[in-house]
Amino acid sequence: MMRFPVGLIVFLFYAVLSGLTFRKAWGHWAVGQEDLGFWFTVVAILLGIAGTGALVGWWIHSRPTED
């Protein structure tokens, strides 16, 4: 049953990374660096998608089986 906490930890790790990257993107947008703001936003969205995939995978694989 080691999958249970590991999947949740991976989700939280990606959520933190995504949040930090969005914050970095916001800083670039604020000072007029639209190109860097755009690409940091793209990376943050991809990290969010990866985190969502980890959360869904954790949920699917942590459900009890009907043996």
C-alpha cells in the first residue's frame, strides 16, 4: 500500500512547483517581459496538468479492489 502516500506527495510537489512558476510568470508580466511571462505560464500549466494526472492516478490506484 505504498502507492497511497507516494501519489499524493507527487501531486503536492507538482502543485507547489506550478504555484511557484505561476508566481514567477506574474512577475515577468508585471515588469513588461511578456515573452518570459508567456513561457513561464505555459510551463506552469504543464506542471498543473502533470499534477492533475498524478492526483487522478493516485485516486484510481488507491481504491480497494474487488477480489
